[in-house]
Amino acid sequence: MNRTSIPSVDLEQFRSKDAAQKKKFVEEIGSAYSDIGFVAITNHGIDQNLIDHLYEQMREFFNLENATKKKYENVEGGQRAYTSFGKEHAKDSNKGDLKEFWHFGQILEKNDPLRNEYPDNVEVVELPAFSKYGLEAYKAFEDTGNEILQSLALYIGLDEFYFDKWVDRGNSILRPIYYPAITQAPEGAVRAGAHEDINLITLLVGASADGLEVQDRNGNWIPANAEKDQIVVNVGDMLQRLS
């Protein structure tokens, strides 16, 4: 079958007390991940106002002077704070992607032993509300991601809560990405090169412009655009093989 868009599912069905509705969701999301690895999710539980606040804070950050942003780069561990334009590239490319981004990470209590293993989140002194909305969004996406993993556990024949212990306080990241306007792209460079995904799952909020495409098992490239009320969730290589 030739698709023109990725499948869409309603997470409210998984939360339903109606066993048939829950089973329907599990089958639909599992089938989508087995076929293409991407799905659009409605009723995902992440408040749109929170997403809007996060976007506004990130817009303000990326509009800061480069010298100011650079103060927040090269954090120990490389998985927190700022990464400047063109630094990251796809595995099979030596050309930097035409983007810059920020990393928020796991939120830990002061006495949590994992604090010795994870870098700290970084405050942006120029933007007092920056961390507030970033970390609130991190938690909201983490909660929704856990629900997705519970549905996938059922699809592949595991206990519904199998993944819970593995992702509890996991070192996942929230990565807001900015693609600044380009008047002349460096030769051979792209916004973000074609790549596989090694993460367990990835949750993507709707972008301000189209561009993301995914390749199905037949080699066809399909737009992966989220509507205003959706997020897109994809599974990494390992989980797709399991399904």
C-alpha cells in the first residue's frame, strides 16, 4: 500500500476503561510501528498552552546574540544546554546540519544517586521563565512517552508496565531545535540529514514548517507532519524490530 501520510491514533482509547477500545489502540499503534515506525497521536495529554510557552521561551533564546548563546555551550557530558549552528551531523555525513538546539534533561531530587551520573540542567539567566517551561514540558512529554511504551509492551506480548522500571528517571532529553533562515546553504549540507533513530522512542511536537519525511519498508518517502492537536511519535530500530 502506498501511503501519503503517517497513521493516526487516539491515546484516549488506551486510557479507556473499555477493554475493546484499549485493545484497538494497542493493535493500531503496534501495526503502525511495524509498518512505518511513525504515528501521529491525538489526545496525547500535553497541554497546548505549555507547548506554546516553551516555543516562546525558545524563540527568545535563539534570538539572543551568538556570543550570549555560546556561554551555554560545551556543558560537561554534551547532553545539556546549547549546541550551536552546524555542529551536529548525520552518522554518514561530514556536513553539519543547518540547525541549532538546546537540551533539557532528567529532573532529579537533590539526594538522588543518579545526580552523580547525569549533567545538571542549565539556567539561562537572561530568561527567568526558560527553565520553568522547559522542565515542565520535559515532564509532560516523559509521562506521555511512558503511556506509549506501556501500549507497545502489550503489543509485543509483555506485561503492560514492563518498561516502567527501565525508563524510571532515565537519561532522556528534550531537544527544542531551531532552523534559522538560510540564504545560501553550504555545499552538500541539509537541514537535517537522513538518519536512523537509535532511541527507544522519540516524541515530536508539530513544527512551525513542514519538512520531516519518513521512509517506509518499500523505500517510499512520506511526509510526517503533525496537526495542531497532535504529536508524532516514532520508535527506534530496536523496538521496531521487536514489533
